[in-house]
Amino acid sequence: MKGFSKTRRFVPLQYRFIIISSCMLIVLLGSLGSILITHQSLTIRRQLERRCLAIARSLAATSKASLATYNYIALEQAANQAQKDDPDIVYVIIHDKEGRVAGYSGRADLQGTLPEDGISLNALSAEQPVTQTTIWGPESMRVMDVAVPVFIPGSEHRWGTIRAAMTLAPMHQQIRQTQLIIVGIGCVALAIAIVLSIWAARRITRPLGTLVNATVEAAQGNLSQNIDVETGDEVEILASNFSTMMREILAQKQQLEVQLSEIKRLQLYTERLLTTMSDGLISVDKGGNIAAINPAARRMLGVSDLVAMDGSGSASMILKQAPMVLSYVEEVLQDPQGRTQQELRISQGSEDQIILANSSLLADDAGHPLEVITNLHDITELKRLEGRIRQTERLAALGTLAAGMAHEIRNPLSAIKTFVQLLPRKVNKPDFLEKFQRTVPRELDRINRLIEDLLELSRTPKYYLTALDLAPFLIQTVEFFEGELQMNEIDCITNLPLDLPPILADSDQLVKAFHNLFRNAIQAMPNGGKLTLEGRREERGGLDGPTSSDQEGWVSLTFADTGVGIPPETAKNIFNPFFTTKDRGTGLGLAITHKVITDHGGHIEVVSRVGEGSSFVVSLPACSKKYRPTLH
């Protein structure tokens, strides 16, 4: 049959059913016949034994008187007569009290002899009737010898023994006839049973054959066939279920074909998307082999066009022209969760290309990582645009700075000019000279402080960087302003965990930024209030910028006051030089603070609501190990 394994011999179910049922019938009928033959043989033998025993007992009853009187003639006559009455009796032997032969049918010459054979001795020694089988005569005839002891009423002694022997030939013949009858009946029954089993096998296997043919057709792809089986039993149910299953498989096949078409469409769409997208895409599996790379990534990294989109090669070989990207990919493979964004510089001919790399993890249903997908975005033009914007901002800031300087310097210069013009006329007046000596040096000091602040804002100082523990450093800053806080009725609350990671900073420069933030908060609460200083560790800083490769997260510091707050239109300009809303001040404090924080690689942000207060959030890069002092 088609589809059947050639390693095993195929035997149709019909033949198996007939062979198995025939064997079972043969075993059953054979066992039943053996039981019947055995039972019938025992029955015939018992009947013969009872018949022989009845003859012996009848002789014993009629021979008691003759045995008591030793009337051997009467006993001889009784033995001969008993043999004549029943043709199956072979011999009748009557023994007297001493065991001698008192009467022997047809053998008068043995009268008075004392037999010594085993059968006779067993018969003479038995106290109860005993049956024995023996061979008798020159023809070796098998006979049944039944011996009955004779007791006279009133006496415990045995007065004789009556033995009657019958031939077993009729019994054997009857047993053979019974066996032939049982075997004949069994053969007829077996033949009828085999015919019935063949009919039953065909009735069962014919619909099963229909099902088998249907499965072969289904295996070849014909799922629309109709199976018509009407047997009224489990086979009909099986055929109905198989038809239902084929209809469901056909429906699922059609659905899978639709889904496959959709998958192919999505695959084509994805391939076209990867081909046309401007960002580079690289997918690397756990073994370090590139699973996919799109044309944009090949162009960025200088990878040969012979490399297909499915990669089919190790990352170390394909990305050898871009060592920084290769290093980034290897770090991501070692710690997929630890790396986010990073700017990478790639040399392409005479110009450098700046790439923003970002990675994400592709995991299976159990959460085990399968591949790391790296997105490469070319930000070279963006960096150039940022440079132009910064240049424009610097020019705008320079204009603002010039205007602020002109405003700040004009006032003291005006006062000095006025005194200088009045000096020739009022030089001899003591009151004028005293006012001159008090006002002119003060205005000159004001101009000098302004110039010093401008120099600090504009120049790039040399930072002496060391690993700095922020908690004790900020506590010292709070203690420095303790008197001023008490005088202004300001309650300072600090929440600085002792396990804050250290930062790489110049404490002399950083203290200026923190002092300006403290002074700004105190000035924002003229009627008292609450100043909260809180520190915490974060994985990302205040901005979504890339994380440096030599840092361990960020330390975020929050300076929150309950002062008057800052309007939104004012908040966006507070870090600009000479921008101030106070009656006194140059507007350079927060600008210097912003410069110090950014020079340390950090960020500063302000969140404020009018009437509720302001929060300055400073984010500084943390380091996990002690650094030696370095100049920066």
C-alpha cells in the first residue's frame, strides 16, 4: 500500500482479523473438546467401574453361605454363571477365607491354589472394594479388576473376596466414538465461525479501507473529498470525525496560505524598508555573527556590497573598517542592558563622520536574549548645524553681553564723569572731596568686580579633577550658609544618602556653583520658607544625552525652595549673562553656575511655578572608582 514503510511487511487487517479469530476459535474449541473428551472418558470409566462393582457385590451377597460352609462346587458354579450372564466379563474369581481360589470361571484346574501375583495380593489385602487395571490373557487384554471383600453379619473377620474383571475394549471404543463426534462437531463449528469471522472482518475492514484510501488521498493534498461510510458503529463516527478534520485542515490550510502571503508581503515590505531607510541597522546574534545589515549601514561603515542583508559573517570581520562601532557592538553583546546611546566618530576619507549609536535587545518568549539590534544615525550634518547655531548664539550672546556691559559700566562711569567735571570748581570744598573719595572708589570697585566676573565667565580655567564625595561636601556648604539661613528664617532640609557615588570634580570651582544656587534660593524667600536639598543616583542624567563610556550613571542634586517662583518667559533666560530680575546684581551668578556645571560634563535644569517655588536640578556624571588628580 502506498505510504506504508518498506521496512515492515504489510499484512491487511482483514487477514489479521481472520487469522487471529481462527486461532482463538481453534484454541477455544480445542480446549472445549479436550475438556469434553476427558469428562466423557471419566464418565464411561466410572460407569464401567460401577457395573463391575455391582456384579461383584451381587456375587458377594449370594456367596456368603457357600463361603461359610466351604462349598467350592457352588462357588465354582456361581462364578461360571456370572461370566455367562455378561459377555463383557473376562473372569470371576472367588477366594475363600484363607485366600485360596474357591471358584474360577472357566478354570476349574486353579481351584484350591493360592495366587501370588500383585493384583491378587492387593485384592486379598483390601478391606474395602478396590479397582485395579491389569493385562490379562495371551492377547494382553486390558481389563478392570474389581475386588469386594465378603463379611458375614456378626463377624469382624473376612470370609472371602469376590473378584470380577471386565474388558476395557468396549469402553475404549466408546471413548473413540465420543472423540470423533466432538471433533466433528468442533470442525463444523470452526468452519462456521471462520465464515462468520470472514464476514465480520470484511464488514469492518471495508469501511476502514475506504478510510485508508481517504487518508492516502488527503496525504497527496486532496482534502475536499467526501467519505460516505454507514456502519452504525464507531467506524462511522471515525469516518465522520475524519471528514470534519479534513474540512478543518482545509480551512486552516487556506488560512495559512493567506497568512503566508501576508508574511511574504511583510517580509518584502521590511526588506524594502531596510533598503530605503537612511539610518543604518545592524543585528548581531549571541555568537558575535551579524544576522542582518542594511545598505545604509554598509555605506556608513564602508562595508563591501558583497555582504548580503542577512550578514552571514562575524562582526569582527565585517566591521573591521569601523573599529569604534565594532567596540561598541562588542560591549553591547557583553552587557546588552548596560549600553544606551553613544556618539561614535568614524573616519571616511578626509572627513570624520559622527554616528549616534543606539541598541535594543531582541529576546524570545522566555526573555532570553537572541540578538542585539544596533541603530546608526548619521548626525554629522546635525553637528555642523549645531555648530552654526552655537556660533549664532555666541554672536547673539556677545551682543547681549556688550549691551549688558555698556549698561553696567555706563552708570558708574557717569557718576565718575560727573565728579571729574565738578572737581576743578569744588576741589577746595571739604564736603565735595569727602563725597568724591567715597563715590569714585566705590564705582571703580563695581567696575572691577564686573570685569572679574566677565573674565571668569569667559576664560577656560584649568580644572584639578579628583574623586569627590558629594554628601560631606554639600553638608559643608549648608553649614557655610547656616547663619544667613537662620537670619532669613529659612528651614533647610537635607536628604543626602551616604552611598551616593563619587563624582570627578574640582571642588574649588564646584563650590562657586553651589554657593550661587544657595544665594539665589535665599534671595527668592525674603519672608522665610523651606529649602530642600536632595541627592539620588540615576541611570540617566537630566537630559537624554549619551552616557560617557567611563562613567557609572549620574548623581542628581535638587535645590528646591518655596519662594516666589519664576515666570515661564523669565525661566528660559535666567542662565544668560546680565539677565536679572533683581534691583541689585549683575546677572552673572547663574551664568557662571551653568558654565561650571557644563564644564564638569553635567546638566542643570530649572522647574518653577509662580507663587510655589523653584527647583534647580543638577546632574553630574558619577564614577565608581577613585581617580588620581588630573588637570583638565
